[in-house]
Amino acid sequence: MSLFPWKMGRPLVWDATCVDTLAPSHLPSSSCCAGSAAAAAENLKRRKYNNLVGSYIFEPFVVETLGSWGPSAHKLYKDLSKRLVDTSRDPRAGFYFGQKISIAIQRGNAASLLGTLPVDSDVEEFFDAIF
């Protein structure tokens, strides 16, 4: 939650998540439309936090494991980027912020893959098998 009013005198509350683009429950829609898993997750979050709408500005921030962003995530990113650029006076600040989010997604993907390996396994063998 933001500590200061975001819009219309109300603070911003966000809920961030990263959904698996290739999960069996998302494949029917994500195979034909990029970002559909993120958009569906945003809708679920809006329903979950519907009771906050009167007192807060709620924005779900949903990205997918393969890189797509939900519409609300993209909108919030643009708003935050503009504020970063205005505050820092660095025209690249928003771009750097987007890169940090993308890198965090990739690190999460790597952690998920490495988490499937036995504790005593050799990581080099894992990468040799992939590449």
C-alpha cells in the first residue's frame, strides 16, 4: 500500500503475482492469445479485493512466466515509470524499472527449474542436458 494518496485522495493497494503461462489450466487461452493468463489472473484478483474499491485504488500486478504482462500491470508500470522519471529526472529510470521486473521474472523461472533438482545433483549436468 502506498503511504501517500495515489489518486482522488486514496492510497494505492496492489497485489503482485506471476502466473505460469504453460500451466494446463491456462494453455487453452494462452496458446491463442499472449497475456490471457495474466488478464484472467487480474480479473480474479479484482473480484477477490472488490471490497477495497471504496477506500483504496486497487491495481493487480500480474505477469506471466514467459514474459507477458497483464493490462493493469502495464498501466501501473507506466504510471510508476512516469513518477520515477519525474522524481529522479533520469529519462531512463522507467526503462530500468521495467528491466528489473523482467530480470526478477527470469530469476524466478531459474529458481523454479533448479528447485526440481535433487539437493545432491550436479547443476552442470542439468544445463548440459538442456543445452
